[in-house]
Amino acid sequence: MESLSSFDLNDNSTVPKKHDFSTALADPLQVLKNVFGYQSFRKGQQEVIQSALHGQDSLVVMATGNGKSLCYQIPALCFSGLTLVISPLISLMKDQVDQLLANGIAADYLNSTQTFEQQQQVQNKAISGQLKLLYLSPEKVMTNNFFSFICHCSVSFIAIDEAHCISQWGHDFRPEYAQLGGLKATFPNVPIMALTATADNTTRQDIWQNLSLNQPHLYVGSFDRPNIRYTLVEKFKPMEQLCNFVAAQKGKSGIVYCNSRNKSEKVAEALKKRGVSADFYHAGMDFAERERVQRAFQRDNIQVVVATIAFGMGINKSNVRFVAHFDLSRSIEAYYQETGRAGRDDLPAEAVLFYEPADYGWLHKMLLEEPESPQRDIKQHKLEAIGEFAESQTCRRLVLLNYFGENRQKPCNNCDICLDPPKKYDGLMDAQKILSTIYRTGQRFGMQYVIGVMRGMNNQRIRDYQHDKLSVYGIGKDKSKEYWQSVIRQLIHLGFIHQVMNDVGVQLQLTESARPILRGEIPLELATPRLSAIATVSAPQRSAVTNYDKDLFARLRFLRKQIADRENIPPYIVFSDATLQEMSLYLPTNKVEMLQINGVGAIKWERFAQPFMAIIQEHKAILNKA
């Protein structure tokens, strides 16, 4: 297999056709309305789409569920030629293609599950201009066979999904992604859009450089998913706690994540004994079995999948109402991405983490068994960050948002910390001690060093830097190391301290928000450190946010399942729960009214809408008689 860099770009027989992308064939807003059935763009979508239509490279960081896919699918329909979508998972490709086909869009994929004849058929469709979007794996793109085929196509646009995989700083670095940097040299006049839901500033710069993007338009959206409630539950009888939680969901779709294959099987069996429709999914199963479980989950034939991290990436099932972590994730990025699989339809969802400190210890032990390398150091930092999240006494949403550089200080009122807050104290003086120590030691050291200076530790490193001569040396000797760790973590989570990861380690640095704290210009309440255990919190169920007709909604869901089974597609591809809720609220009974419902485009109206309108009409007649 040859890489892009070894391919002869001077050979005219292998140079892809140039495409004129200077003008779009369709208006993006009309495509959004007519094809996808949405009445307006979400925040950030329009500017990202316009940059692509003007031929500009772009890097898009957008939370799962905020419409990331539309950012490249709409330009694909506006351009006259073919759009290549590079995606890491076969399940993602099939799911995306199924949804595009349901909207009447010519899309297909090339991957290892297809026979040679099937791949030839797809390639012929692409060459003849019958396809608008073609999904490919990064491994597929790296072959000479691919280039001998693609040179016969008119490529307008390239989208690289899950782009954090190209960065060594990303939480899911994949070596096969590294060669994608050669795409720009091969397609110099084609705009490239890199997309990811999880990338801090260091990762974003790495993506930019590794893909050789040309002055890209950078869009970093909010990482906030306000419809998701984050809850941490201290483990005491974990299997019983988990089963009770899932049973209380009363048939709603959910995912339970475990860190081992064996545990995922045991948890699934325990749920089945409680009467829950569940199955397990992990990389040790053969392909056919994994496909069976995924298919059953997507089609609402089973309620819960208990899985390792092998499951769920790129699955567009919109009605997942809860994600439970039976074990601690290995990074905040992984946790955020996994919890983001809940509530993609913007309806209320739960993210519950069952935790005990031993979980962190086990992951740390496993990490130390890996050979020393810069990659292990990165993993170590990311593991420490998720450990701090689990032990945080600060609003959990603030921890997540500030980790990704979205500095906020206002609590969310939709997590366990906000719903059952810890005791507070006047933390201004403690904060000033910490911030002053970080500043006076040059903002070049990590947490343990800063605490060592504050507690007046007598070690050689502190003496070598002469920090034992500073006025801040020993100002925190009356408190334990664990106490100061808790306070520093809170200041990080509140956005007053930023952790910078580089080749020499992790350094604590002050943010602009720290200035008024140092000057004593504003008050600061902190949580009294809990140095023993994490409180168990049971988050109440969130009430419905709309006054839609619940009985009608249930009838429409039943109809949707019947149609999906007949069409051999997942129910959410017919219409999402959010779309059915809008129908149950506004009661559309004609084409004009139905096309005003978000998620009902022209093709879906023709294909699916009639029986839904018939049930709504029947329901209205019953209401009028009552």
C-alpha cells in the first residue's frame, strides 16, 4: 500500500479532475428546508457552509447533536460534483448513507464489507456522476487503487469526520489518519472541511497543520449540551444501583459503557434478569454478531446495549435517552463523546457515571504498564483530568466546558452538584494563595510542584529554583496536600487556572478571569473539600419541556415502528422523536402544515407523511367529539 506522498502527482493519468467550485448550484437555506425539513440553521452552521461554498478550507469543532453532519452535507448538495467523506467507522458510513437515502440524496460508501463487484458498482456510479456523497475509510483513501478510480471523478469537496484522530494530542489518535495530510497536495483546488466534536486548542492546531489546511475558517461552537443532565453516583452496590437506574427508565433507549468485555457481558445478563431488554457489544464478538446487536438497537428491538467503547461512535440514533458509565472513561474527551450519544434530538437525557476511586487506580495502573513515550504522557494527563472531573465539587458542566476552553463561571442547575450542592465557604484567600504561587513561580509548573511550594516542602527541586526564598513559600502549610488539590481543581474547573500540556509536562497558568480574584475585587465561594468520599446523588427525572399530546405521540411512535420495519430501516430515520413531538403539539393535517414541522422534508413528506396525517386527523376528530 502506498501513501499519498509516494504517489506520482506529475502523472496526468492519476491526477483527479479539477472542479469549478466558484459558484453553488443551490441556495443552502432552501436545501435545508426542502431536503432536510428544517426551517432555520443552528448556530454556526450557516457560516461554516458559506466558507465551504466559497472554496475555503475549514476546521469545525461542534458538539455531537448540534448538526455537524449538515455542515458538509448541504455544501455537497450545492456543488455540482462529488463530495468525499472520510470516516473512521463502517457503522457510521452505513448509518449516514441510510439517512441520506431516506431524504432522497444519492449517497453510497466503499468499505471492506462489500464484495469486489459491489465496490465496482459504487465506483461506476461515482464516475458517471450519479452520486453526490461517497463515504470512505482513511485506509481506503491511502491506496493506489483509489487514486486510479478517483481521477475519473469530478471532486467538488472533501470532508474529514472525527478529525481529532489525526492528532497525537487527540484522545483517539489513529496512525492511518496521519497520511491524510497528503490530500491537500492531491486536491489543491478543492476545499477540505475537517470536523470533530472534541478538540482542545492544542489538538485543533495539530489538525490544522497535519492536514495542511490553507488558512482555514475556524469554527469552535459551544460544547454545552444543556439537555443532558450529568450525575455522578458513588458505587456501593454497583450492579444493583445500575440495574435500579436502568429499570427506572421504563423502556427508554440507553447505552451502558464498561471498560472490559467480560464486564459488559455480566452487566447485560444482570439487566436481562431484571426484565430489561438488553444485549452486549464488544470487539471480541464476530462481525455478524456485532451487526445483529447494533441493528436491533437502532431499530428499537432492544432497549439497552452494554458495551465497551467499541460501540456507538457515529451512530445517529436520535432517541437515546440515557448513557450510563459503569466504569470511568479514560479521558474527558471520550466521556464527553460517549455521553453525547444521548439526547441528539435535543430532548431531555441523562448521563450517569458510577464511580469509586479504585476505578481511577485501575486505569492508572494499566497505563503505567505501557512503555514510556510521549503518547503515554498525554494519556496520563487526560486520565488525571477525568479523575478530577469525577472528584469535582464544582458544577460538572463547568468542568467540561472549561476543560475545552469555553470559560464559564455560572452553574448549570442540571447536574448532581447543582441539584445537591456541597457546603460552601469563603474561598477568596485560599484562591489568592494558589494564584499568587502560580504567578510567582513563573506559571511553568504543575499542580504538585505548586502545592509543594505552598506547603513549604524541603526538596532539592524547589531549592534549585530558589522558590524557597519566595514570599509564598509555606503559606499553605496548615492544610494537607489533598486539601489544596481540591481547591486547585475547583479553580481550574471555574476557569481561573488553565492547564497547558506541552513537551515538558503540564503547567498551571492563570487566565484573564484570575485578575480580579488576585486583586480581591470580587467575592469567591468555593466548596468545602470533601476529602473522604463522594456523595451519592439521585437526580430527579426531568419533566417534559413541551405540552405535546402524549397519547398521540405514543400512537405516532407505534406507526413509525411499523413503517420502519416494513421499509427495513431504523425508526429514527423515518422521523425523530422530536419531530413526532412537534406533530403531537401542532397537529398538522395537510402538506403545508406538515412541511412546517422540523425534520419533514419534501422526500419524507412524499414517502412517509400520509399515514401520520391520517392518525392526527383521526385524533383531532376524537378530541372534537369529547
